[in-house]
Amino acid sequence: MHRETGIDALCIAGGVALNCVVNGRILDETPFTNLYIQPAAYDGGTSVGAAAFVQHSKLRTPRSFVMDHAYWGPAYSREQMRGALEQSGVLYEEMPTDKMIEAIADVLAAGGVVGWYQGRVEFGPRALGNRSILADPRRRDMKDILNSRIKHREPFRPFAPAILEERTGEYFDKTYPSPFMLLTYNVLPDKRDEIPAPTHVDGTGRLQTVNRKQNARYYDLISAFAERTGVPVLLNTSFNENEPICCTPEEAVDTFVRTRMDALVLGDMVARRDD
């Protein structure tokens, strides 16, 4: 394809684009230097193609939109979040954002598991820091903890590392951004013991790179964790328990109540298991 077109940029969509292992090899094993993978690379993503076709081919509108994040789903108000907590009888504390981030970074650094519910739902199959369960990647037993307490997944299925974009090269063999968690890279050999929980048995990680422009609150949380631990990585998995990813505040609270997370964060509202 590169030889026939002479184009250095490659865009991929469709279900095949969810093959993270293949995607991670494209930049290494082909002449392409720029890679874009549609974050909703499945049947639902055809809505983006339909809209783009009408906008550019029918209406002849100049190209301007860049989908550089996946936060396009519904969002819910502070009042709805508060109502979901109170209706379920879950005690919570509402904090300023900076205080909340510091408090949750402490929970994560101490080995706690956090349900992290923020802003708009991700478009696509990956939880990318708005509907995520987060944990300490340094704990070798964290994968087993998550599966026994919440996820109940097959033991061979990996969890994902979310890393500050500018520090990707410190932990992985490539630095090309992976904001949609659709690329698999090799974890550097000297870092595999540092982040064992999201490192797959073959030494790879299906990483998500995070920059502040795409998701400031998520970026700040990973940064606060890094200040405490020296590790700019969190383990990230989807906010669900054998069901679709939580969309509404009520679904998030219900999942928190019937699983064994240590804390739940809805916006700036923090509920702790101990309370």
C-alpha cells in the first residue's frame, strides 16, 4: 500500500483496527510514519464516516475537525451524581478538585482500587479515564485482586497501563502516542518489574498515553501518583463488572456497592468503602 501510494500516513477503521498487537507493529515493520486508528473502530464508528461523508462530499465543507480524543458520549450533572449517591445511601465527601486528586492519589499509592467516573463517556470499546477502574501498577498481585474483587475475568486477559505521554519512552520501546489504547508496545526489560500488574506475560502492554490537553483531570491524577511513587503509570480497566461499561451515575454507584472497590469518585464527590 505504501509503495503504491507514496503516502506516509495511514488511517485504519473497522473491527480489524481493534487488533492492538498488529497495530503496534505497523510503525516498526512498514514505511508508514504517521498512524491514526479510529477509536470507535467497530460498527458504531460508521456514524463518524457517515457524518464526514455528508460534510465533505455532499456539503463540500472544508476539513477542520480532528478527533484527537474519545470523550463524545453523554455527561451527567453534579446534581445527578449527588442524587445517585444519596438514593443508594452511600456516604460521600465533596471536595475541591485539587484536594480530591491528592486524596485519590494517596488511595492509589497505598494499593487501593478506585472507580473513576468523570465527564463524558468514551466513544468506543476502551475506558480511557472517564469510566475507568484505576489501581497501582506496581503491585504484582493487583491483577488477581481486581479479578477476585471486581472484574472476574479470565486470568490470561491483561489490564492496561495508562502513562503520561511525555514519559512513554521511559517505559516502552516506542514513543508514538497511543491515546485510544489501540497499540501494543514492548515494556522495556528494566521496567517490567516496576509495573508488573499491567505488563502482559509476553512483556508487552496495551498502553494509553495521556496528555493534559486531552484529559486534564486524568493527567493530573497520574501526575500526583507519580509524585508519590516515582511511577508515571496507573493500571486502567473499564468501569464495569461483566456488563457494559457504566454510563450513568446510577450504574457507577450500583457497581461500587456490589463490588469491592476501595473508593468511588463521581466528579469531585468521593465515597470510601470504609465509610
